[in-house]
Amino acid sequence: MKPSRLAAIALVVGGAAWIGSGVLGRDAATSRTANVETARTPAILPRFKVAALPVRTEMHQRRVVLQGRTEADKRVMAVARVSGVVLDLRVRRGSVVKAGDIVAVLSDEARESQVAQALARLEQRKAEAAARLRLIESGSYPAINKSALQAELRAAEAGLAQAQAEQKKGEITAPISGVVNEVPVEIGQALQVMMSGANVAEIIGLDPMLAVVEVAERQLAGVVVGGRAEVKLVTGERVAGRIRFVSKRASQGTRTYRVDVELPNADARIPDGVTAEVDLLLAPVPAARVPRSALTFSSEGRLGIRHVGADEKVVFTPVAIVEDVMQELWLSGLPDGARVIVQGQDFVKEGEAVEVLPAAAQG
């Protein structure tokens, strides 16, 4: 082969190699640039899926069930205010009496004679006053003594009234209407009156009857006078009543407050001192009903609910438990219409964007 032909072939091969090296270099550079751009662009991760349930805020009337007892509204002793022997005893245990009925009669102890004496003194004063007034009218007696005569007459009238009142004390009467629960005296027993009197009969007023419970201080805010209550007696009977009294002072031992529920008991069917289950209907408060499982804690340890905001991001709201009803809770503090996360709430955090799936409605 001629040298000139070999030189031409060498030039052709060299040119092709040069051109090829440029193309390969550009491809390698392009590949490296693409790899760098891919490394700089973050991967788009899928959002965490949660199940949410919309809840509504409404006025909810709370209920508090407490154990208590029945208690007579009134418990009074019929007492003797004067000394004497019991001559007549007109009641026994279980007797039904009305206010003013005679319970027992004591011996006279000269009280009747005192009345007779006071009556005689009054008649004497009346006769003296009549005679002296005639003398005053005739001018035979000083008119200045007229006021003294009137005063003596009024004093005699007062003495008679006092003697009659003292005689009346020999009849012991019932101070209230009710049932006689205890009679600690017998006929023929002598009663010696001390400062507080001598007990003759204990009378309890059964209408109305009270159901008494002790309410914890954290529940006291919803207990108001006039509020409704339902009482179940140990006998199985159910009675509706109303709150009549709420103590303003806590018990020193238990830090609870006494609450009296008034129950109608005209037929005296409810006895005093029986065990009762009292269901207090507290004042209504705004609250939302959510499943118990939705309750969670924030990273700071606060009790609350995670729900989804308008921007599909997780929001944590602290709440307070209004009422615990088995599988559900009534909570205060949630915004109306909040989409409460009921599944997955423990796997997301505040501010995180999530994908919301509908949850089964509450029953």
C-alpha cells in the first residue's frame, strides 16, 4: 500500500476518534448533571392517613349518680315545760298526729287554783275601779288616780292570762304534723322540768322527705337549687324530686358538700334513713360527644383531642371531661364542627398535613 494512502486512512481514523470523544464527553457530563439535580430534589412522600369524625357542640345536661340516704325533713321532740305526773298518754309509736294535737296530760300541780285566784283578783279590781270611777265623776275622789286604777285593772288581766297559760302547759301538744317515732315516758311517771324541758314524744315529719347526698367539689358547679333529681330507693321505688339545699361549706373530713333533694311523701311510703341512689341532673353546659378512644395527650402532657384543621393539618386542643358515659365522653373545649381524629391520632403530630378518611358515625 502506498504511503500516501496510509496517511489518508490515519487522518480519517483520527478525525473520527476526535469527534467521538466529544459526543461521549457530553453524554457523561449530562448524566452527571442529571444525577446532581436528582439528589437536590427531595422525594414527595405520601401523607399519613387518619380517620376523622365530625362532632357538634350542643348543650348537654350532665348526670351525677351518688349514694345517699333518706332523712326526715323535720324531727321534733314534744316536751313538757312544767313539772308534773303523766296522767294521760294519748299517743304511742307509729301514731299519726297533727300540729296542736294533745300528746299527754300532766297533773294539775295547783295550776287550776292559781287561775281561780287570778280570776278573783281581776273581779276585785274591776269592782274597785267601777266604784272609784263613780267617785271621780261625783268629785269625791281625785281624778289624778284614774290612770292608777286602769293600770291595776290591766295588771289583774295580765295575771289571769299568765295563770291560764301556765295551766295550759299541763297539756303537751304536738309541735308539728307527722308520725310519733319514740315515746320515752309512761303513765304515772313524774317529770321534772330542767332548762331544756322533759321529752315526752319524738315526732318526725315525713312529708316532704329528703334524700341527702355528698357532692365532690369538682362537681359542685353544676348543682343548683331547683335542679331536677331522680331517686331510686333500696326498696326499688323510684321518686322524682328537686334540689332544695346546697351547702356552702365543705365537710372538714371529706371535703364534700351536702345536697338535699326534696321528695313528695304525702302517703308516708318513704321511710326515714333508707339507702338511696340519687341521680342529679346538673345544669346544661356546651359539650361535644366523642369516642373515648379519641382522647390523647400532647407532647407537653396535656389531655386533649387531635383534630384536622381547614388546611388538612393536625391541630391539638386541650379539653375537659364533662361526663363519662361508658364508651363515649362529653368534652368541653372543642370547636363546633371539629373533625376529630379517631384513628391514627397517636401517630401524627401538630402541624403535620394528613390525608383524612371518613370514620364510622357514632351511634
